[in-house]
Amino acid sequence: MIGFASFITGFGYFLAALGLFIVFWGNYGMIILPDTLTRFHAGTKCGATGSLTSFLGLILIADGVDFTVKLFVLIAITIITSPLIGHILGLSYIKYREYKAGGE
């Protein structure tokens, strides 16, 4: 019979692999999508979701408290910065597109 600690570790590996899979498909979407804004969307949403899933999996795998605390800090930074960066890049692209078209 499998123990609870083995189950948690296996689930952590599953979450880490799932996060890498999500990041891979986000990068693939950035290559195949036609528009710049949809590429930003694929990059920010899949990147944030995949990295958060991987971080949660690594938290379940981690042995020490110090590594777990560092991963929680990375999760907080990702939650704060990922939507902000996507918004700023999208807004700057829209302003650039309007400037290039001749509008103010």
C-alpha cells in the first residue's frame, strides 16, 4: 500500500510536469498565433498558470522549509507581476499601433 508521503510526492511531480506542459503550449501559442495581442495573452496566461502549477508541485516535493518559503515568494511575485507586465506590453503595443497609423 502506498503511503501518504509517497502520494504527496507523486502528486507534486505530477503538478510540476503539468506546469511544464502548460508553459510549453503557451510558448507554442506564441509561435502560431497571428496577432501580437493574442500572443501576449498566450504568453502571460499560460506562463503564469504553468509556473504557478510547477511551483505548487515543487512545494509538495520540497524537503526543507527554506526552499518552500522561497517558492511561496516566487508565487507571490508571479501573481503580482505577470498580469501587470502583460497589461503594460499590450497597452504599449496599442499606443504604438495608433502612433504608426497616424493617430494621437
